[in-house]
Amino acid sequence: MIGTQFDVNHGVVVAAAQAEGTNEDTNVRVYQQASPAVVAIDAGDSTGSGSIITPDGLVLTNAHVVGEASQVTVRLADGREFLGRVVGYADENLDLAAVQIDGGNSSFPTVPLANSSAQVGQQAFAIGNPFGLQGTFTVGIVSRIDAERGLIQTDAAINPGNSGGPLLNRNGELIGVNTSIFTTGENSGNIGIGFAIATPQVRPFITAVANGTASTTASRSNLSTQAPSPVAIDGSVLRARLDSSSNVLPDNSYFNAHSFEGQAGQRISIVMNSEQIDSYLLLYGPNQEYIGENDDNGNSRNARLEVTLPSNGTYFVFANSYGASEQGQYELSVSTLNSSGYLVNQNGVLNSQDNRLADNSLYDEYSFSAPQGQDVTITLTSQDFDTYLLLIDNQGNKLAENDDIAENNTNSSIQLSLPYTGDYRVIVNTYDQTGQGQYQISVQ
């Protein structure tokens, strides 16, 4: 028995060592493959990074890196320097620019663009020029994808000077253009919340540059980073403004960062109201994890996010706008919800005015946000109709459903461990087309 146990443990150690070695091999291969085509860009008032994407020296970078410069200095990994002409800018909603290296008949190494979209959880590699240290290589994962905005969030360290450089997959292919980071203040380092413009957003711009139809007018200036301002968890209202002095995401939407200290298990409500902008809320946790987001609260342009905090520490609220360049005043409040342990606890009524599913049965919808791994129990009870309960993820996919809790019990219940951190939708439904009446729905 002792010998057998030893062999099993030894096998685990060997497997772990082999896995670590495989990861190291991947890191080395990606760097050796891609780094020769990653350049440092000096535009005078700003510096950044870029990726050579064609053998004749077309460089993809950020618009805010080159600013309004018509000519920049491009330095390759091997130390060679060339002049580069800024030959195109994406529209103001996309922080991209193209630089053509004046290299005569030189043939340059390139970074290929990935043919498939990035996936949450896949490895991500960043190469760039942070703090003037050319060729810096960092490793992480794709933490989140905002498909609607075309943004990738990664925890691969992206610091000042990385802007415009590539975010790569394990094949050394470009999956995004590193664009912005969130720091604790001007000239501060990364705290794990970095964004990149996804490759599907990049391709139309490259086509426009090739066709000569890309704009030649600068649409974005150099970016500044505003430190987060504290907000109290007491329901008091903080009044602030989104404008050109705010932080900017790669889709050219402004955001202000606010911070608060939270406790594990604490239920909070974050509300952002404005009559001037379409409010958008994002929440990040102390370990840089994405917690949740909200665009519209009901049918209004205001935003509301209710979450259970997963750990102790500092949380960051991004007070953002749905559209690019929206400016205006807003009010923000953070308050503690009751300690009943409910994520949702509502009484409701299904009637003929409600929405209907494809089978013509009535339904109401509720949403909640919670961290990955949290165990939840969803219960739907009614004395008026035969209940049907569904749980939907934020992509519209069905995660679970239930008709009857037990034989001769037409109430419904779902119990599961949540598969990811973020938003979920609960569908209160009836078993057939005739069902309607009062109900009670709870998530805890």
C-alpha cells in the first residue's frame, strides 16, 4: 500500500512538473515568435508600442500614442530605428492608428492577426514598451469579453508604454491591441484591469488603411489617468461629471473610477442616475476580478447593480456611459441592502399584459449578479398557477430549469453553483398558456 501510494503521488508531481514545463515552452515560443515584430513608438509628446502587421512595415498602434504627430520614430527590437508616417486613424469611437515605416526595400517581421475571436479563460500574452523598457513580456488570461463594445479585459500586466502593443494568443497571433489600463493614479503601475481592442474590431480599420479610405485626421489626444475617488457605502449621493478630463475606454467612452471598502458576503446596491448621459456601471473586486455590470435599470437610461461582495478589500466602480464621448452630470450612490441573504426576493403577478414565450405562456424576468462558485437556491411559488422556472446566463443560454419541486407540488426550485462571476436572469414562467396570477420568487 505504501509503495502504491508513493507511486500515485509521484505521478502527480511529475504531471505537474510537465505541465509547468509546457507553459514555459509556450511562453518562450510566443515571445521569440512575436517580439521581433513589436516596436517602440516615440511621437515626441508620448511614447507607446505597436505591431508590424505587413512585411513592408505597416504598424498598428493606438491613436492616442501618435496623437496629432504626422511623423514618429519607430524602434525595432533589434535596435534599428526608422522614421514612420502616420497614414490613418480609426474613427473617434476606436483608438487605433496606422504608421508606415519608411524602410526602403526592407522586409520586416510581422505579427499575424488571429482568425478566431478570443475566449474567456484562454492564455493571453502582452509585449510592449512599459516605462521605456522595450520588449517587456507579461502573461495572463482573457478575463472578460465585452462583445458589444469589442473590448477584451485581461489580467496580463499592461503598464504605461504598453499602449498600442499586441495582446497575443498561445500561437503568437494578435487577438487585440492593448489600449488602456486602470491604475490608482497618474504614472502608477497596473493593478490588473487592462483593456484591448479585439481583432474583429481591428480588421475593418486595416482594410480602410489598405484602401486609402481611413481618416488622416487625429481623433484622439493623449490620455491621462485620473485616480479613483472614494465613495461611502451609506446611501449618500456623490455628484460628478463625465467629460474630456475623465478616463477613456478604448471605445472612446468616458469613465470615472470610484472606490469603496467592502466585506465578504455584504449585499450592496450601486445606483447611477443621470439626465444627460446613458449610464453604465461596472464593478471590479479587490483581486481585479470582474464582478458585474448594468446598462439600463428597467426601461430607464439609469443604471443599478445589486451584488453580494465575494471578498474583503477595495472595490472599484466604473461610472461609465453607454455611448462614445457622452458628457454630462451624474449621481452615484452605494448602499447596503438588508442582510436577509436574498439576491432576489419579490412578490409579483403574471397577467395578460406580460411578455410571452414562444409557446405563448406568460413570463416575468428578474436579474441578479453574484460571484463564480456561489451556491444559490432559486424558488418560485404560487397558489394560482403551475409554475415553471428557468435560469439564463448573460448570453441568453439556458443554465437550468424546473417544473415541479416534487410530485404533487407545482412550485419550482433550482439549486446550483454559479459557473461564472457576473449577471444572471431568472425567468418566472407558467407550465401552460393559461397560467396567470400571483407568485413569490426568491434567490438566496
